[in-house]
Amino acid sequence: MTTGLIPGGQPPDPRPTGALPQQRREPAGHAAQHVENRSRSSVITARAAASFEPVGRSVASARSFVRDTLQGWGFADIVDDAVVLTSELVTNAVVHAGTSADVLCLRSDDGVRIEVADRYPEREIPLQATAVNMGSPDREGGRGLQLCAALAGRWGVEYIPTHKTVWFQLDLPARVVGTRAAGPALPSDLLPLADSRVRVAVIQVDRTGHIAAWNEDAEDLFGYSAEQVTGKPLTDLAAWPHTPGTSTGIAEALRLSRWEGSYGIRASTGRVTPVYASHLRVRDTAGEPSTVCLLVRDHERAVLQTPLRGPASDTSTGSEGQSTDPFEVFIGSPAPDDLDGLLQRTVERARDMLDGDSAFLLLATDDETELEVRASTGLPSARQRFARVPVEAGPGRYGSARMPAVHDDLTAVPGAVPLLNGTGMRSVVTVPLKVEGRLTGSLGVAAEAPARYSNEEALRLQFAADRIALAVESARLGELERLRRGSLSFLVEASDLLAGTLDRDQTLALMAQMTVPTLATWCAVYTIADQASEPYLSYVLHEDEELIDGIKSLLSKVPAPDPVPTPGARVWTAPGEVAHQAALRSSMRSLGLSGSPTRQVTPGIGPTLATASAVGGETVVLPLVARNRVIGMLTLGKPTDEHFRQEILELAEDLSRRAALALDNARLYSERTAISQSLQRSLLPPELPEIDGVEVEVIYRAAGEGNEVGGDFYDVFPIRDGAYGFAIGDVCGTGPNAAAVTGLARHALRLLAREGLTGPTVLERLNSAILDEGARSRFLTLLYGEMRPQEDGSAELKVVCAGHPLPLRLRQDGTVEPAAEPQPLLGVIEDLELYEQTVTLDPGDVLLCVTDGVTERREGARMLGDDGLADVLTTCTGLTAGAVAARIMRAVERFASDAPSDDMAILAMRVPGLHKD
């Protein structure tokens, strides 16, 4: 079944969905609207429509739809007849004709017209030319027409090519002209009881709440003379038991334009006299306001009490005499099971109940300082969801939230209801939603005409609000609990993602991707390098990627928001204003109003208008504060006419705190990594020298993320004409401490070697320098040698191997052998006796030097070892030095699946021979 507003009086195209009926009624407005092509002369003031599937259960749904509609309109006295006729006509359509049924209810000044249409126009109804019996009551068909003729004031049938419509009109019972309300004639013993003379106390209270006038009936009722009470506050005499459901006090009631209810007056005897009162606030010719209070004894309240519209039994019993829940009387059955559906049904029923042009419902935030728009009807879209207004009284504030209020003309009290500013609404009635005395929301109905509502309408609306307040609060708390659980999961996931990276750019991207589209439609992140720097637009993201460039361009023209450290979200209007101006200029250029040719600017209009729409809603800025410093701003935005709900802003604030710390951690890590890498690069040797007759290749891998230098090191450098020094070593440990000894060793080797010292002497002095470091010293394995190319194409090497893995020599025939003998390592004992060995590399020979990170490469219990390295080297015959080093490194990496845990260095030197390979 589908339902909806019927524009122009035409029935809707039925789109059966199988859902239960949902009604929506729209008043016809202040202009008279007549439906064409139908024989009706009265003005249509409201309408409701529904479509039902061709199934048996649709008949019961149609009955409920008509009953709820007419009760909402206050036409309880014709509900039974309308339900009976609708039931018969819908049965004809969905059961006998076998098509869907469209039901249309039209309200006019003098009655209700109901139309039932089916999709079987070929099946005509055999109307007789004379007034004869159209069928037997015992027949299955035809009873609907008989009932229409018997119950309806008018009825008829209309045919069009696609529909057949049977309609009937029920007239309202006649009422005496000019009578506002009237009751039935009652026997004398049923009339309200009163004293021999009904006394009406008339008390006038000035603007300060003090008694200014006191008539004789007041003196008789309460025992005070006018001289005794004049000038005293009325609150001194009033015993005020707060009105149930409103918590309105006497002081607040005296400020309302109208009020009606019960309280007590302390008589001169000290006893409290229960009274029923009607208050009217007036002003004299000088503009001085005062309140006139009419009071009678409580058991004589019939003298003053305004009767309710319609008999009470209509709202408490159904058509079958069964007891009906007052909540369902107002909301309808079945009640929506979600909060948004419940609120939307509430505002629509409230609007129809008071015959208003619009209605709205606001829910209080947790701290009750603001009200948030959650549902509305008849108002512009900008007033729809999540717009917020403050609660406390004051100029331009929502001062009537905590008590019922009626405003006859909003133009006389500008700002009394900020939500209605600029909507054309003139009169409004608002009532609070309260649960256990706590403000949970506000319900209002407004009309375009002034003076549409009185205290009677406020009382009716308050009764309705009291019926739904508990259900609304229960649904709101359920939604809030689900939102908080989702928020907790969201924050946990966000924390894990942010903690998983120390890269600044990736952190910025994660911040944006977590907010869009979960929290906002688009977001921008501004960063601040230091306190002297201006905010910089670092990242922009929109859920539609095609709009990202347009938003970047727009934000680049807008001054960045001020980096205010105050926590919480603050509204930023600049992007929306600039977008609006840009869109306006583009539209004017497209119309040729700027003097430039239209064809030159038309291609740019689309993106400009799209960008303006994307950022035209609410935009908020949250500071990114880490370690007591603002390091940036997180900007969240909504498209045109959309607002953020309070819970989303609170979640965004929690996210911004986590994101700020992650961003600052990434910044600190980047800075320290840059410093570390700069220092480490200073420990690496410059480019390798080119040596005539010898190929040299080095591969170096430092263990640990972000490390460029560790405990392993290498160097190849010229010593003197024709002689070159080379070294490869391994300091105990990894990381910065090992790198410090690396720097000492590499620089000391160069200085000592260029002094003309022999290899053993160079290492002995280096050993002394390492021991001089004291507690910071670390032992060091080192292979040091001097190389001199020979004229015959060979190369002569003098090598000292101090505790280091032995160098391996690969001959042209594929044999591999150690090229030196092991000697004591450095940094352990003071007196070292080292010696050097001479090795001659023939043309085609390769000398391979590695650190223990290569030979000790492990996979479980297996280790590559010296033998494994030698086996790999035997396969490198005829390869260049670079190819040999690459093959060794590839074999080491493939030996185990895990990342290397130790530094690795490979130094390969090859004598190519007299001819180039």
C-alpha cells in the first residue's frame, strides 16, 4: 500500500508495496482550492490518500486508515458510517474486481467526501433509470451501493479510461449558528452542583505579580478585603500544585497570554480553597500589561472551563466499543517502530489536529541547553533536520520551550520562535514534551494566518504531547544507545588505524577517510607547522571525487579558520558565503548580465554550482590540539540545507583528539627520522672510487625500519698514488650506538692509512682508539687491506683479518678458497700483535668480503654459513663484480622468508684481465 498527498485533487498512481498504511494530510492553505471535474462546491481544506493491494487484509487496513484520518480531523461522529461504507467499497475493489484500491479522503467545511477507485473500468455498475431495488441484501455483491444510498448524503460513480470511482459524502451534524460550543439538554439532577449564588472572583495582577484589584466576590470567597491584599504578590496567597505534565508555576502562568487550570488560594482562615481559574493577559491604553484572573470554587469549574472538542468517548473507545490506547488515538495504528517515523507521524497528526499549515518537533540535547529539529512538515527544507536553537529565555531565544505558549502574531514578537523566522508563519502554539518533570522536547503547530490558536488548542496539543512524550523519549534513548555503541566501535577502529602508521601523509588521509562519509559529506584538514606559521590546507576529501578539486579551489580563496584552542565544534560560515557568491556570479554570467559572452563562461557554471551546493550547508571546525599546541584544524561540512546532529559533533570531537595526537606523533617521528637519516648518511662513505684494472661493487642493508647505517660498514678509498685501501667491518650490535663506533672506525682508518702506516699498525691504533671510549666501546671485527693494481693485469692485496669472516677468493676455474687467516678482533684487549698477508688476484679472479649478517642468515634451525656462501660463489664464475654481489644478496634473501634481523654488507672486487669481458 502506498499513501501520499494528492496534488490538484487527482488520485495517485497506485504503487502497491504491501506495507501497512501511512497517511499524510496537507491542508489546502489559505487560498481556496476547488477540485475540477467533480460535482462539489465546498472548499477542500485537507486531504489524505492511500493505496491498497488486491489482497484480503487490505480491507482491514483501509478501515483503519479512514478511522484514523477522520478521528485526526475531529470528525468522530461520522467515523462509524464512513468505515462501514469504505469497507464495502474496498471489498468490491480488491476482492471482487481483483485490482488495487485507491482511497481518497477530502475534508471540507460541511462534511467529508471519500472516494474509492479500482482499476477495472470495464465492469460497469448497472444503475437503474428508476428508483428500484439495486439488489437483495442477501447477495454477495451490490450491498456497498445499497449502503451508500442509505447512509450517505450524496454518492455517485465516475468512469475514466483507467479507473472506476465510487464516492460518497457524509455531512456533519448541524450546529446552531454562532454557537461556539453546546451540550445536550440534561435532567436537573445531572447538572453541575453550585451554591445558591455562583461567585466569580475577579483579581487583577500588575506586571510585577502584585494584586492591583480585588472584587467583592473575591472578598466573600477568601475572606480578605481589598485593602488587605492590594499591593501584595499573588504568589503569597496562591497554593500552586504544578500543573501535571507542564511544571508551569504561578509566576510563569501570569506571564502567558491565556491560561486555564486549577490551584488553591489560602483564605483568611488559613485553609486552602481549591479554585478553578482562567487568566487573560491584557494591557491598558498606556501599554502597561496586567493579568485578569477569574476564579470560581473548583466544584463550580463548569462556569469557566472550556469544553473539549468532541465527546470524550470518541477518543477512548473504538468503533467496536473496545478500549483504545490514547497514544494510538493520536499516532494511529500501527505506531512506527523507529524514532524518525514516530516523530514524522507526530508532527503530521499535530498539524492535522489543529488544522495548521506547518508543524515541528524538537528534541532536547542531553544537557537540555539546546533543542534540535528532528521532524517538521510544511516548513522549508533548511528548517528540517538537526538545526539547533537554545532553550533559555532571552532576546532571540526559544523562551517558550519549558511551558505551553500561544503566539497570536509572530510579527509582533520577532524572534519568539527562531525556527519560524522567514517562513511566513504568523500564529503558533508550542507545548513541551516532558518525562518525569524533565524537558525532553517541544512540539509546535503554526499557521500563516494570525490569531488562529487559543488556550484551548494549547491544552489539546499538550494532552497529545503528554501521550507521546514517554514513547518518544524511549525511542530517543534507544537510538542514542545504538549510536553510542556504534560510536565506541568507530573510535576503537579509528584508534587502531591511526596507531598503525607514523607517516604524516597517511595519517592525514586516514583522518579524512574516517570522517567521510561516516560523519560528514566533505572534510578538509589544515595543518600548522609551528606557532609562527599560518594554517595550510593539507588535505581535502568529498564523498564525490569529482567535487574534490572544486572544493580545494574554493577553500584556497577563503582565509583559513582561526586556530582557536577552545575544544568543541564551532560553525564556520565563510565557505558557504564564498560558494554562494561564486555561484551567483556564475549564474549572472550565464544569463549575460556581467557583460561577458555567455559561451565563454558556460563550461564553468556546472562545477561552480555543484561546488556551491556541496559546501552550502553547515560547516564546523574542530581544533587539532596535541601537547597543548594547536597543530591544525579539522573542517567538516554538509551540503545545502543540512545540519550536523549533536551526537555526530561529539563523536567528531573525540575523533579530532585522537587524530591530533596521531598527527603530532607522525610529525615528531618524521622530524627525528630525518635527523637520524641525515646523521647516518654522514657515516656512509662517498661514492666509490674508480680503480683502473679492478671492478668494485658494494651492497649494504641496515637492519631496522628507518635505519640507513647500522653496525656493519665498508669503505674503499685512495691512499697514495696507485694504492687503495678497502675495509669491511662489523660492530657489535645494531642501531645508533653501533653506528657511532662505525663512524669512529671508518674515519680513523682513512686518517691512519694516509699517514703511510702499515695495515697491522693501522688496526692496532684503531684498537686503542676504541678502548679509549670506555663504557661506550664495542668490540669490532674488521677486514682491512691495501690493493695495488699491477701492470700484468693482476692486483696485489695486503690483508689483515681481525676476527672478521674470512674473505673468499673465486678463481676462473670455479674453485673457492679463503684468502686470509683469522686474527684477534678489535676492542677487547690492549696489546694486539697483528700481521698482514699478501694475496694476488689473477685476471678473472673475484675477492668476496661479507659481514656475519650474510653468513648467519637463518631459516629455523638452518643457517647459510661459510659453506653455503662458498657454494653460491662457485656459481658466479665469469660474472662481473656487480653481478656477483647481486647474486649473493639474492641468495641470502631467498634463504629465509623473514626480514633480515642483522645488518649486511657485501664487498666484491674482480680483476677483469687484459681484455674487457
